[in-house]
Amino acid sequence: MRKLFVRLAVAAALTGGPAVQAQWSYPPTRTVNAADTLFGITYKDPFRWLEDLKAQEVEAWFKAQADLTETTLDRLPAREKLVAEWTALDKLKPASYRDINCRKDLVFYKKTLGGENVGRLFVRKGWQGEERLLFDPGTYKPGVKTVLESMSCSQDGKYLALGLSANGAEYSELRVLDVASGKLLPETFFPSYGAMGWTPDGRGFFYDAGNTTDLKSMDIELNRHVRYHVLGQPMDRDRDVLSSASCPDLGIAPREMPSVAVEERQKILLASIATVQTELRMYWAPLAELGQPRVRWRPLCTVKDKLVQGLEVHDGWAYAGTHAGAAHYKLVRTRLDKPDWAHAETVLPEAADSIQELASSEHFLFVVYANGITGRIRQLDLRTGASKDVPLPMTGMAYAICPDRDSDRTVLALTSWTQPVTLYDYAPGSGATAKSVFNADVSYPGFADLVAEEVEVPSHDGTLVPLSIIHRRDLVKDGSSPCILEGYGAYGMNPYSPACSVMKNDVALHGVVLGFAHVRGGGEKGEAWYRAGWKTTKPNTWKDFIACGEYLVKQGYTSSARLAGTGTSAGGVLISRAVTERPDLFAAAVCNVGCANAMRMEFTPNGPVNVPEFGTVQDEQECKALFEMDGVQHVKTGVAYPAVLGVGGWNDPRVTAWEPGKFVASLQAASTSGKPVLMKVNYDNGHFTEEKTVTFRNFAGQYSFMLWQTGHPEFQPRGK
């Protein structure tokens, strides 16, 4: 019966593309009288029943929605064409390398060949030695899509702790690999976020653990702890070294995530107690105390010290970035044994661009800066205090990779919108730079025909918002081109820093304008930029996005009939509120694994840890702010909304599938435009996955939906 319903619904609706709109028939969606009264205001929630993903009725609803969506997208032949194009381009891609780690004379790394579905684990003896395959996750469990999520090397190079994730779930099964034999040891643990580091003697490692194996349980991310495992010992006997239970004096809240790192040169342990809050809360202890009945953790920094962007230790000093008196951050240091961040020594003063991250080798600290578009790296000699800019072979975003803390070997990674990642071996002592042994150049057909523009757009309050625009050189600005605008704006992050994407650049070659809005709430312009799109100031995030859309229309890059918007994860706040505030501006939108129901977010497994970023309904001002962020709460009956595609990962541990699901249900019941509102459910995915066949088909469906609804001739449905 469900398949017959889906066929009838699609036959009634797919009649000639966006110019001919029929009223869609969706799977039946009942409503309930659920509501919350908070601080004297009642918030109705008629689709709350969809939050119980274990209920048979809810599973059936999502399955019916997924069937309708897949049947609809199957009518768009260009979806498969995109998959084929991306697959062909991917086969041109040279081998890519991640997680490069040196231990003694061994170099471990994850390598993914062009056209290969997931990365495999290799080792070589010496930087340029012959490589040997150590582990192929594709053969781990037949029929299960497994990726190597993480790895941690013992200091002697004899063992690797592997985190193996299935079907995009992110939570991993821990296994230990014997490097010499290439065989897995018997011990196993699930679920974990992965191993954190080995003790110098190579006897054991620290790892993340929780109290439940139910990945959809509200308790999955609460009261997590760090355990220490000794090889050969049963894992159910592993010692808890950092948690609210083992360290009650630290006041670890249930939502806080503890972790432990080993600093072997300093012979200390570094502990971090974190939520999504950017400011660090850390402790340290002598490594020797691991042999004592209890590790005594000493304070290193609190959130009041305003340390961000990483912390590194060297020769008794702790180095960190801070926004205390520095909106773009400055580098400071204090003594490790007597930390006094209020009187810390300024090592590198605030600059016009912002500190993004830190990396360190044996004698040098690398400070990565960016203005959101262009990056630079400054190196600090930890022996002399002298600093200088690293000479970069090309302009673009820049990153420093230090694979070996016992040497000064450094790899520079450089990229731009149209230039693939290029790796250089860099010697900080001499300043010599050469193409890395891990680099292979590639030239993609057509990419030279693309141009990238960087502009600044006045927002609703006059603030200038950076906007990156990618298009073909032959673009005619007459408003006829389809345009896809992306945005994020959360956590002080910059996920749209320039990077060469095979998928996105290929879409641009189809005559599509791509826009990337660097809205407030991100980290493009430092701490003040981040806080201007945070909690009570969050409306700036989607208003900046709207301003960027208006600019693209006004300047002739596109028109409102051809403009699509998309937001992913925390970008779900941005896109759900942009289309509910300005439905007339967009022809289509995608809410991809997006936070679209902000008032209910803290009642998801990943919700409590995100309260420092978005707020809680238990606080009156934050409750009002969450209401403003909530796309579901702002859907109004009788409004002509754009076409919307919600996307949920059934195995997603970060944004539960019911958030975009409730947004879709609300729009299906309310919209009068006749444009489709569909729910795509990725049953083989979570928040994301490395697995290319899944990723390509997922995003090909999203792009095809937007380009169908923005009138691109290649993406119209076949047949009647």
C-alpha cells in the first residue's frame, strides 16, 4: 500500500518542473496537543510524537517520507549524472593522506586512493620508505560499511589503537593492532569516541567510554569517562582515571566530556573537561601518578582564563591563544607548575587576522592565522623566542602538520577554492620548502574556467559580511543563473574557509553560481564576530545570510526564483530561520542534518553538551533566544514557502533525525506554494561519513533537488 501511495503522490506532483506546481500529497501526519509553558508563554508542539524514533509509528512515518523522496529524486536523471561525474573526477584524484604520525623510524598514515571508497591504514619505514598495508576497514565486517575513524600509535611504534565506525555512527569499536604481524588483538570495546594516547612504556592507552551502548539513549553522551587500558587485561577491568565518579573534587557535570592526552617529553598527563564552549578547562598531573591509587589533577586553566584555539606545553611552559583583551586572539604563556594566566606573558600580540590553531614540533610552535579567506603561519622558536612568518609557496588557506614531536619535521598544507590541497615538506630551521613525498599534483578538467570573488555585503545593521562567490568565467549577470548559497555561523568555526571541493566545483561548471556566506557566529573575524551570532545575538546569523542572498539577486548573479539556500548541522538554525523569515527570497532550501527545532535540541542525546552554545529553555532570556532560533516554531499556516528538502541521518549522534523531520512535517501542513517539501532519510549514514558512494549519492540528491526547483534545464524530471 505504501508503494502505491508513493507512486500516486509522485505522479500527481511531478508535472513539468517548477513552472507547473501541483499541490503535493504527503504521507499522513497526525498532530497532538503537546505544548510547553515557559516563563508565562505557551509554545505548541503538534509534531512532538515524531521525537520517539524507536516507536513503530514514527519509524513508519520516516520510511514513508523517505520512500516518497527517493521516488521523487529518482525522476531527476541528473542526480545519477552528478554521481558519475564526481566518481570520474575522484578517480583523477591522487592519493590523499591523513593522520600522519611518526613513531621511532616508522611513519603511520591513512591513505585514500583516487576512486577508492574509504581510506586504509599504511606504514612505512622512514619518510620515503616502502609502504606496507596494515589494515583495510573495508574487509573488517562483510556487509557493514566501516571506516577508520581514529588511530593512536604507541610511542615505540609496536601497537595502534583503532577506532572503527560503522554506517556513519561516529561512535567507534576500539581494537588494538599489532604492527609487526598486522593482526588485531582480542580486546574490544564499544561504543567509544576513540583512543586518546599511549603511555611512554607502550603498555597501555587512554580511551573514551560511557555507561550505555544504546546510541539513541539520552544517556549516551552523559557522564562519560576516561579509562586506562593495559594490553592483555580484560577491558571491563580498565581503570577510570577521569570522570565525575573517580574525580568528584573536579565538579565534572554530566554533560561535560573528559579527555586525557600524554605529553611524553614533559612526562605529564593533560586533562581536558569540555563542552562545545570554546574556552578551555584543563588540568595536569605527573605521568608517574598513574602508578598511584589515584591521579591528583592540578588546575591548569579555567574557562574564566579565556583560553581558546589550543594549548601546547614545552620545557615547563604552557602556551595558548586567548581573547582576553584581544578580539582576534593573542598568544600567551605561563609556567606549567604555577599557572597565572591573568599575568601571562604575551608571546605574539594580537594581529589583524585571527589565530585559528596551534601545532608544535620538537623546537618550534606554529601559529596558524586566517582572515576567513587567506591564511598565514607564524613560527616561534621555543628555544630563543624568535618568530617569523613561514614562507608559503602559494596564496590560500594554510595549515601546519607536525607528525613527529621528537623532530622538527613539518608538513604545510595549502589550498584555495580552485587549487587542490598541495603538501610541502618544510624545515623550520633553514626555511627550506619542497613538495612533500606525500603530495601528488592534479589538474581537474574545467576547474581553470572557474573564478572566485571575495566581496563584503552590508547586513541589516550595516555590518559588512564576507561573501565568497564561485562561478564560471563566462557568467552573465542577468539574473538567469541558478545559485546555491551556503552558510553556517556557529561555535566560532569557519567551515567555509576556501577549500577545493570536487563536488562543488563540478556543480559550478554546470553554470551554477555558488555562494558561501561567512556570517556572524563563525570565527572568520575573531571572538567578537563569533559572539555577535551567539545565543541572544543569534538572529544576526540568518539575517547576514539573507543579506548575502539579497546581494546576489541585486547584483544579477541570480534571482529569487533561482536562488537556493542550504545549511548543515548548526547551519540548520540559519537555513530554517532564513526561509521562515524571508520565504519570498528563496526558490528552494535544504536543511541538511540540521538543527531546526532549537527549543527541543537540549532534549536530544547531544543536546546538553550544546547548551553553552545555544542556551537552555530553563533560563528566561536564553529560552526567548532559542525560540527565535527555532525554525519549527516559526512556520505559519497559509504562507507560500519555498521547496524544502530535509535530510536526516538515521545513525546521526549529533543532530537527531526528528529535528529536520519536524520541520518538514510543519511545512507540509502549512505551505500554500504547491512546491514540494520532502524528507530524505539516510539509513546508511549518520551526521556524515567518509564512505564515498554514500556521500556522493546523498549530496547529488540535495543538489539535484535545489537545481530542479531553481529551474536548471539539466535537472528537470523525466516523464509526466
